Amino acid sequence: MAQAENGQKIATGADKQELLTLFNEGKDLAQNSAYHDLMSNYDCALRNASAMLRSDKATVTQVDEAVWYVKTAKKQLTTMSTPPGD
């Protein structure tokens, strides 16, 4: 119950630190990916992260979800060794 209550609190700068780090790393990831759909998904995750970082009303849960989304999209993009369907 305490975790749920904490998740509804407005995220502070400290709560957003991991997301900010991931966002900044994302700017350096090669934009010339052979996997257009995965790159689009990663770009979307970064746009969502940017919105959460700018928001003064984002909750801890929203920031945590944005962190998960960026990590997942980055992992998919950087670990693909063959195009989908091959």
C-alpha cells in the first residue's frame, strides 16, 4: 500500500534522475538503425521520457514507467541481430 501511495506522489528531480540519464544516453545512440520500426519505438520512448522530464505534475509511477519503456526499447534496438521475419 505504501508503494502505491508513493507512486502517486509528484516526482522530484531525484525521482527523475535515472530517466534523465537514459534520455541523455539516447541522444547518442546511432540514429542510422537498420531496424526502422525499432528505432521508431525507441524515438517514441525518448519523446515520452522528455515529456515526463518536463512535466511538473508527473507522478513517480509515470516516471518509473517511462524508465521501463526507454530501457525496453533500447534493449530491443541494440540486441537485434537479424531483421524481424528473417
